Amino acid sequence: MTIEQQYRGTALITGANNGIGLELARKMLAEGWQIIALIRSNFSGDDSLISGAVKSKQLRIYRADLSDFTALKHALDEIKSQEQQVDLLFNNAGGSFPELLYSKQGREMHFELQTVVPYIITMELKGLLRKGQLKTVVNTSSNAIMTVRHLNPDTLEHPTKFKKLLGPYAASKLALSLWTRELAPQLAEEGIMMRSADPGANNTLRSGKDSGLPFWLKPIMKLFFPHPSHGAGLLYSAALGQHSRQPGVFLLKDQATGLKFTEHGSKVLAKVKAIYEQEFAAAASPYSS
């Protein structure tokens, strides 16, 4: 291991096997970080950096469909029993879907995966975060939230309309940034710094996968959007850069930016907290002894 690759800390990245999450994992592995990957599907087998890190256990993989609470609970229980600490938590998993889909728990998939699950993971891993040095959480948001013209917290779970990218996806990301802003001061009192960040426009198109993007955006993305390493750099900066001591901010182009509908922040936080406490935390793990 070179001087540049000396141990930096341990980062947990959800959605670390594709797109921005993969580039973030690769960047941090190259710098000497220990990486915990919480993912649904496998890494590509032809990535020598990834395969080498798996072999050396610098990269440790835990698998779950994050939208399935039973599978998520099992994976988080495994992480808590096998890992010593988490310095950085990147709640990054979840893209845009092409149609209205629902989770096994019966809620709209964008909301479940991108608003509720990051809260669950953060709450469940607070103990490991407290043992870390950096104690930082970055929730991946989106600049799509700036397009939201109306937000009703009561319809997030079961929206009556669907629009690609600018519908439930944008609303769920806005809800994520709103509860992040609301909860961050409380976590800061416990020593944990949390903020949300837009990783910017990136070419995350994958062959054979319907990404849920509007048809007109795909050629623009392919021709003009930068490589996902651009977004990885913005998330990395959100964790360790100039705003590292600012809890609750939403970062757009690495600058603290105001949010719309902040009057709904407490209601959104109460909603995700209730789901966590009443459904997730209250359920006994089927895998526990």
C-alpha cells in the first residue's frame, strides 16, 4: 500500500456496484478507504480494482433488496455484527423508475427506497457511526427537486399521478432533503453530521435497463453529461469538503442551497420516523436467534 493509499477510514456506500456509487467506491478504494458495499446485485467481474479489494477484504459486500424490509433488516443485522465502525455513510442507492411501482410494504417505490430507507439505515447504523472518527452521513438528493411545484406529504406513499423523473422521483428526493434538514440538528448534538447533496448531471445510462428517464433526455445525457466520476466527486466533497461541519444543508454544485417547502419538513420526518418505528424496528428479525 502506497503512502497515498494509507488507511483513511471506513465508508458504507449503498448502490456501490453501479453508476455514481461504483465510481465513489473505486475512488475511495484507490485512496485507501475500507469500503462496505450494501447492494442488491453483483459488481462487474472484470473490474480488477474491485476484485482485488474484495480478495483483500478492503471491500466487504452485503446484499439486500433495500426496498424489502425483511432483506434490509437481515443485511443491517449482518453489518452490525461484523463491522467495527462506520466513518462515512453514503445513502446513495435508488434511481428513477419507468412507471408507478410499489414496494413489498405497499408504498410507492421511489418514496420507499429514496426517502424512507435512508432514514432506516441511518438509525440502524448510528451505533457504528458513533464509533467512527468522522461520524458523517451524506444522503444523495437530486437537482430535480428544484422542479417540484407542489408537495403534499400525505400523497408521497400513494401518488395519484406519475411522471418520469419529475414526478414521484423528484418528490421523494425533495422529501429526503427535507427530513435531512429537519433531523440534522438533533444528530449533530449526538456528534453525527448529516447533509444531502446533488451529485449533478451524470451519464448513468445502462444498456438493457429502462432508467425511467424522459425519452428526450436520454440522447442529451449520452452526448453531453459527464462520466459518473463527476457525481462521485461531488458526493465525496459533500462528506469531506468545505461543508463538512455544516449539518442539514442541501448542496447543489457543492454550494449550500435553499430548499422549497421547508414548512413540510417536520411532517415528512414524522412520517418516515413512524414507518421506521412501527414497521421496521418493531418487527423481530426472522434471522435472529
